[in-house]
Amino acid sequence: MPEPFRFLVAESESPEDREARRASAGRSSGETYADTLRALAPGAICDQVKPAEESAPAPDAAMIARYDAVFLCGSPLHVYSDTPETRRLLGFMRAVFAAGAPAFGSCAGLQVAAAAAGGQVGARKQGQEAGFARRITATAEGRAHPLLAGRPAAFDAPAIHSDEVTRLPPGATLLATSDGTPIQAAEIRHGAGVFWGVQYHPELSLREVAEALRRQSEGLVRGGLARDGDAVERHAAKIEALAADPGRRDLAWQLGLDRQVTEAALRRTELRNFIRHLAEPRRARRCAARPGGFP
């Protein structure tokens, strides 16, 4: 039996946001990531860290280098705000790059990697993107990149964010874009490290999308995406019902979704590709260098 993967999952929700998410969706963003990774790589060992929190010091580059891959979760933090939390989070990402461990991030994870490598992040020009990002399209470089292998020419994906990467750092390659979010996927090479990231959420279940909309109901109304809280609830209820029965063609039609979103295996395409192309080779090198596994 092969040595299990050793993954490091970094979440940056505040304690209050973490508990609110657990209360509605049943798990924090880091716990969602760990569960999804174990579904894709059975037996994977997923250690979790909270690098934005002062009470939980982040591992240094030497410790990070022991892992096969690092995963950065989504977060309500605004990366462009100069706070102790964002400084600690960016410092952690710079340590990931220095360690040379391959990294993957979704939503704020992409924003953190871009900012740590010298790019820029700001508020999304079109306001919040909530529920699903539509018509994500690979660039010429993206069509040949393994991150998007298996995706069609255009696809939708779960997405919930009000910030976005406004400028990629030097050494980055734009892989996918959409009309509302110009940087939907990218590869960032910085220092000794390589990062693959997406602005959308391949790790989320449809039920978690529904619960996220409920938690952010007031903001959706303020932003003009819904007339009132009842409208948000009706929309979330359809997504939740589709989560319970992904074969409901009527709900998929009403929501304008296809198999790229309704089927978990397709929704997780980027994570699977990352594990195959970057984490697996690193695990093989780790096992060859240290017979007997992880010290």
C-alpha cells in the first residue's frame, strides 16, 4: 500500500466566522477541505493550521517542506487590508513559497498567493459574485495547462466572493477568466514554490453553497442580488434540494446548472488535477528520500 499523502490545510476564518459556518454548514472551511481531500485521496493525512491567528503560530518553511502539498481555504479576510491577521497570513504564504511545497488555493487562497508574490488584490468591481461563477473560460495557456484538464471550453463553478485579484504577480500565468471576474484561475511561480489557484470553490458541496448564501443574505440584498431575504431563501432552498438529489433535472434547469456543477467528481476537477500532477510526484520523492515515511 502506498504511503498516505501528507497535506497541510490552512484556514484563515476568524473564530467567530468559523463557528458561524459550523453552525450552518456543519464544518469550517478547513474541515471542508480536509473532508474533500480525503475523498479524493483516501487515507490522506490532513493537518490543519490557522496562520492568521496569533494564538496558533504558523509552521515555518522547514516544517512546511515536509508536506506533499499545502491547501489555502477561502476566507472573509480582505487581503488588501493591513491588519495583524493579513500580515501573518501573507507571511505564511511566503514561507510556503520558500519551502518549495506545491500549493493550491481557492477564492481568498488565490488572493493570498497573488499578494504574497507581489500581485494586487482589491474589491470586485462588479460587486459580489454569489452562488456560481458563470462561463469561466480557459485562456490559451489554460487550455494546455494540467490544472484545467477535463474541463470544457466554458463552465460554471461554485463561487462566493467580494474581492478579487486585480493584478497577477511576476512569474504568474493567467489560466481562466470570465466576464465578471477577469482572473478566475492562475499559476504562480515564486521563489522555490509553485501555486495553482482558482477564484471559485471546487471543494464546496452544493449544500455549503446554499448555507453560504443564507449566512450572507443581508449583503446579497444590499448588493442588489436579491429583492429581500425571502428571495435569498427561495434560491438557497433550490440549491439545497439539488444537493440532496443531484439528478433533479428540473432544479438544475431552473438554476441554469449542468453536470460540471451538479456532479461532485466534475466539480472537484482542479483539486484532482493538482493532486495528480503536483502532490503525487512530491510524495514519490518524499518516500524515496525517506524510506519509512513522514518523520
